[in-house]
Amino acid sequence: MRGACIPHSLAQPSASLASWIFRLVLMTVMCALASAQITTTPAIEPSMRLVEKGRFGQSQLDGQLRSPDQISKIRARAQAGSARDEFLMGYAYTNGLGQPQDLSQGLGWYLKAANQGEPAAITELGRMYVRGIGVSQNYEKGLEWLRRAAADGYAPAQTDVGLLYFQGLGVALDYESAVRWWEKAARDNYAPAQSNLGVAYLNGMGVRRDPARATQLFRNAADAGLDTAQFDLASCYETGQGVPQDLGIAAEWYRKAAQQGDPGAQNNLASMYQAGRGVPADAGRALRLFLLAAENGNMKAAVNLANTFQLGIGVKPDSELSCMWLQVASGAGGDLGPSPHKPCSGISDHQLSQARQQAWEWRAQHHLAVDPSKEISTVSRGFSSR
């Protein structure tokens, strides 16, 4: 029975565009998914990526600030002068936890805590200036704050100082200095520093290239639950860098990162399912993962969806849907590859207009910035192959 191919949880009605697209996809999926023939190599998210979010290990902290009762007790202690609770109030206000977000209030509480030498507050102040959150972006001032906490041995600040040296932001680019700061934080078993240090060792940036050392650092951070390290370790196993190539282990680490919402891992795991590399070929699972990755902002997944519908990999070929996903990727600045425009050049003007409208709505719904200069034109049908 064809309907048995659709999981019940995915068959519920919804008025959203994304759900409409998802239902349309599900209606086209064939039951004999694993027999799909792959005629193109999926676009994968390349390794290696630095940890820049500054949010590792924050779930426990977030949990302290969920209820009004928790906030009330923390506020009372902060008002009595507790530096740690002043930091927590700053964190609550800047992240909108337990109360409406208020960056000005958050900044004020962070300053109170920083004036008492609270390293977490000093670090968050530095991050606000580096990212321009609630203040004018100022890398130099951000680095000044971060160095204060880093000098006190605070691993998150040491990691961020290393990032600024590695990227040349607010200071001259200096890979060796970046590595020195990451080494300090890694000695405290701080996973983001270990992961970033792994990137340096894998690529020989600031240190002698040592893939085996890199993969050990990735493994330490991955075991601690860091999704970026899980992704990078998976990539090492997939390509045989620092470890013997093992596609099955690669898929397992991609799966761990994907389950944490890492869109690059979702895309790469989908490509493995689509091609049957390290896992049994499963075009239906690949399709769902590509959709999830695209919804999380990964435009390589959008390109892979375009190829999937153009070539009919586990679905009925659909040039209009293929063109729509190309529009999604191009409008968000995605890399379309060498010959991207065939689906859009092979449909009617009406279908092309519909594909563009659906793509625009999809991008808007998922809060993706649109770069008009990169959108596929509706005026000219003579698309370039380069």
C-alpha cells in the first residue's frame, strides 16, 4: 500500500509553505527507495569548521533561568551584590530567558559583575563588542575585555582570543598566537578549544601538520558532545585523515551531530544515505535530511534537493520543484555548482514564475537573507553553464 511509506508523524496537515512542500515531496516518494540510481555526486559540507558560537555547555545555565521563581531568587542575590548572580541576570536579559530580551539591561548587569572580576561576565562583554550585540561592533574593545578574562585562565575567553588571532580581527592575523591560546584552554579540557586546535593541526596552521593529533583532539571534543567536533571527526573518518577511512563510523558521527541540529552534518549524512556510502541506500531518509538541513540554512542541501528532483532520485522527476530549490539556494547565496540552470531553462514562464515565488516565500519563512544579485533571473532564459 503506497500510503504506508509515509510516517504518521509526517502526514499531519499544516498551512505553512514548508509543510506544503514537505507533503508534496512525500506524495512523490516511491516505496522502492533504496533502488534509486545516483547519477551525480551530492554537494557536501566541507571540513573543518571553527567553533565560534560561544554557546557550548550553556544548556545547564539556561535551565537555571527558565522560571519566574528562579529569576526572582537570582535577582535578589544580584541586588545584594553577588557577582555570579549579576552575571546570570545579564545572561537572562541578553538571551530573553524568563523575561523579555533587553540588551541594555543585560549590558548593565554584565558590567556590574565584570567590575567584581567575574570572568564569565567579562567574556560576555567581550563577545558583545566583537559581534556588535547591543553595542557598536568594536573588535579591539572586545579583544580588550576577552584578554582580561583569558589572563585569569578562563578557558572560554582564551578560546575566543585565539579565534580573533586566527581570523585577524582586532589584531594582526597570527596563527601561532591563536594556537597558544587554544592550547591553554584545551589543557582545561574545554571542548571548543580542543576542536579549534584540531583544525589547526589538521591544516598545519600555526603548528606542524599532524592529522593524528587533530583527530584525537576532535574525538575528545566530540565525546564531550560538541557538534562541530563530531562533524569534523566524521569528516576525518570519511576522508581517511588521521584515521583509517571508515564510512560507517563517519556516518555515526555525522548522525550524532545531525541530532544536535548541525545542518552541515544533516546534509552530509543525507548524501551518504542517497549514495549508500557507509549506510544502506535510503533515498527517502536522504530526502528528509536534505529538507531538514535546508530548513536550518544549509544551501548545499538546497542544491542537493534541486538535483534530487531534477534526476528523480527516489522521487518522480519534477523540474519545477528542482528549479524552486535552485532559486532558494541562489537567492541565499548558495554555490550552485558548474551547471545549475537546466531545470529552470526547461520549464514554462508560468512555472518559472511559480518556482521563484515559492522560493521567495520559503526563504522569507525561514528568515534567510536574499541577495538579489545572485537570484536566477526570470528575464533571460539564456543561462550560463559557468
